[in-house]
Amino acid sequence: MKMSYQPIDCNYYDRLEAWATMRTPCLLVFLDEEGAQQEVSGLIADLYTVNKAEYLRMDNGLTLRLDRLLSVNGIPVPGQCG
């Protein structure tokens, strides 16, 4: 069952965009579809929206819904955008 999308903090989204633009290597910690914590390193290739849900695509092809992110580069994702 898919959970409804919860937008991430607007300032954190801006930070993700900056990392993507600057091609900063990132360590992402996130929850996979089963709810298990995973880690992946790479560059953020794209940020985009589909059906009002925001996604991130890594340079290795991994696509991740942003509300599954726990932290990037050791910086925890705060609550939702207001």
C-alpha cells in the first residue's frame, strides 16, 4: 500500500537542489519500499515532481520519493514544508 506523499521541508529541498547543481557527492540514508534503512552514495542527477510527489534521481539511476529520505550527508531531513 502506497502512503500519501508528505512534502519535505522547503529549505531542505533548496539544499538538495544546491547539492545537485554543485554536483556535490552525497550520502543518502533512506527507507526502502519495505521500510528498511538503506544508504547510497552518488550525485543527485535530478529533482522532479510526479502527481504532486517529489522525487530525486541519483546518477546511478536510483529514484527515490523525497519523503523516504532520512538524511543527506549526515544532515537529518526536518519535518514537512508548511
